[in-house]
Amino acid sequence: MPSKPAPIKKSPAKKAAEKAPEPVPEPEPAPVEAPPAVAAPVEAAPTEAAPATEGEAAPAEDTPAAEGGTPAAPAEAAVVEEAPTPPPPAVPTSAPLDISVDDVTDSSLTIKWNTPETIGDSGLDGYTIEYCKDGTTDWVVAQEELTPTNCYCIKNLTAGDLLRVRVVAVNRGGRSEPGTLAEPVPIREIGERPKVRIPRNLKSCYVKQVGDQINLVIPFHGKPKPVVSWLKDGQLVDTRVNIRNSDKDTIIFIRHAQREDSGVYEISVKVDSFEDKATITLQIVDRPGSPANVKLLDTWDFNAALEWTPPKDNGNTEITGYTIQKADRKTGEWFSVLVHHHRLTATITDLIMGNSYSFRVFAENQVGISEMSAVTKGVATIHKTGIVYKPPEYPERDFSEAPRFTTPLTNRTATVGYTTKLLCSVRGCPKPTIEWLKNQVIIGKDPKFRQISTQGICSLEIRKPGSFDGGVYTCRAKNQQGEAVVSCRLQVKQVILPDKEKSK
């Protein structure tokens, strides 16, 4: 049977902690101050532990883990706790960016800038603008309070002074590095700000061929006389390019344009601290080189397939197409078979049986066709093969049709002694037989009547009819599929002469 656990007693350290007076709290910062229960045990514990004799076991109260008792005293737990981490110190921002002059008069100077790239957690309280005369270090603060905007006008300046200006960003961390104006600014009235006037035809890419003369006039404004400078792709203009400047315009002149003259030309017009820029894109183009790797892929029937790759030199402009030519090996004469072809493969058709052909390809761009061509190494031979013509088979169709009158007979009125005709039209397959009847009696071959049937048009001509020729006339059409009948009435009238004419 396990022994009964001994009762838990308070250790001497705990008793000393209870008797110890509470220490006086320390001044700010309050969160760092240790609790009263922590300070007392740390000082009292060594004094009470000293009387323990050699070989005497430690009190059960001090070894709770071995006996499975309660956790350590609150004094030990309090020592492990960490004090809260103080916030990091505030850091100034980076320097303001792109300080530039916005306006200048005889007594004021307006500058502008961009927000610093790095602001940080401390935020941005505002900006301080400072200035001094060129050649001195006596910086003067231009405003009493921080300005929150990215633009400021310095007033009450003296005309004729040459000033340097800088901008400093301020926050809780202090002042940033200053952003300084690139050059000192003379305080004087500007007659007219510089402005470049690019002609409309130069706002887009200006294209010229190799060897052409280039003479471009770029007008501008500005008072006093602006300082004009040119750059090509960010570098100084080559000596081959002639630049001529006047008070109102600048001229760029190239006598014989070359491919290397292509690029982006930048013009800068500057009056004191004010500057205006514009760019002109110049493209010098030439004929392209010849295509590469022309191959004869396959030959079948009367066709040949070709393939090639674009030319290495496109003439400094886009390839617009290809021209493919063929030559019979017997004659050696070249003929164009495809023009303005846009793909890199082509199929040549309608070749002649028994002949052999060579092919070549030219590249095209907006200047023209390439001077050289790429010719196939292989030869396309169209072999003779036996051809057996097999006429197409068409299914037979039955066009049989019973007679049907498409235009019927109409009632007529005739005059005695005047020839008249009766007309109708009929269709049918096979061609129907036509019969004419008068009052249901077949007319037959009576010479008084003339029967005509041509391409489906049936007519009965009655020659000089008399009063007795009136009646019902019928046209009947018959074939193996059936018959059709159509009728009309003919009325023959007698001309009545006046009595005077009868007596004559």
C-alpha cells in the first residue's frame, strides 16, 4: 500500500515573502516595473535556505515536480515573464524628388517637386523650403509652417538675385535629406516660356530611303533667345548631321541619309530654368536582303511545294511579302508565279508534264523587291504518267411529262374576208401531237386552214373566213403520258355597207 502523502507546508522563502514589506513602486515607465510579489522572494530566498544542514533533504515544498504536487511558487513564474517591447524609433523619410521651377517673376519663385520614394511608418508631416544666394551657405526658411502640398511660391525676392533652392521633408523622425534644385535660378521676369512646335508630319515616324536628303525645320517660341540642344537616342548628335539654329526655329539637315541615321532625336529648348522638349523618330529604310534556306519540299502530279526563311536584313522596315518565280530548264527564262505572297511556304501548280523547273524567291518591303534572290538547289521534274480518262457517270432522269397548255386559246372576233389566227402554247415530253378541231370535228388537211406547231407554240390560221367559219375551235395535244384540250369561240362578222355604197 502506498504511504499517505505528508501535508504540504509553506517554505521559509514563502514565509519571508509574506512578512517582507512591499517595495516602493519605481517611476515611469510603469509597464517595466516588477510586481511586489517578485521582488520579495528573490531577496529573501537565500537567507532562509542557508540553515539547511549537510545531508538533510530539501523541503518537499521546494520540489513539486518530484512529488507530483502543485506548480512552483508565483515568484518563480513572475521571473519568467518578459517586459513589453518598446516601439522602434521614428525614421526620417527619403529626400523629395524632381525639384523643378514652375514659375518665376521679378519678385517670386514657384517650385514643385514629387513625394519622397520612402516615407515609412512615421508618415509625412510636411515640407520645408529653404533658399540662399548662389555662392553662399546662408540658407533661409521660406515659410513659417510646414506646407503639405508639393508646390510652393517663394515671395518678396529681390530682382537680379541668383538663388539656390532645396526642399526638406519633415516627420516625427526629423528632417530628411534635402532635394536640391539642379541649377541656381535668376530672379527675373521671363518674356515668353519656351515651347517647341512639332509639325504634324513629324509627330509620327518620319520615313526616308537610304540616300535621300533630309531637311527638317522645327519652329519654337521663347524670350529671351532660347538655348537649343539636340540628342539622338540619348547621345550627342553625330557630326554627319548638320544643326542650324535661329531665334525662331532649328533645322536638322542630312545630305545623304544612311541606315545608322535612324533613331529618336530629342530637341530641347531652354530659357533660364524653363525647358521644353520634343522628339522626332527618323527611320531610314532600304531594300531587304534575299530570303534564306529555300527548299524544294515535294513534287507530285503537276505541283511543287517550296519553303524558305525570312531574310536576315529586312531593310530596317517590315517585310510585306515575297515574289516566287519559276524557270523551265529547257529555256532558262524566269516567270513570276506568285506576287505579294505573305507566307513562308508556297505551292506552285499547273506545271507542264515532262519538264524540269527551278525556283527562286525575292523578299519585298515598302521600298521594293530585294536585289538578290534565293534559288532552290533541287530541281522539280514533272514525270509523264499514263492518264486514262474516265467520263463521269450521271444518273438518268425521267423527263416524261403529260401535255399541258401553258397559254390557253382566247375567244376571238373576225371579219369576213380577213385572215385571222388562233394561238396557244403547250409543253410535254415526249413532244405531243397537235390536232385542231372545229365544232368537235377534226379539221385535217383542209386547205382553208394552216396548222403550225413550233417549239410548243401552236397556231391555226384561217384564210379569208366566211360567216359559216365561226364556231368552237379546239386544240388537242397527245403523247404517251396523256392528252390535254383547250377551246375557244370564233365569231365571224359581216361588214354592212351603207346604201349609197351598195348602189355604186
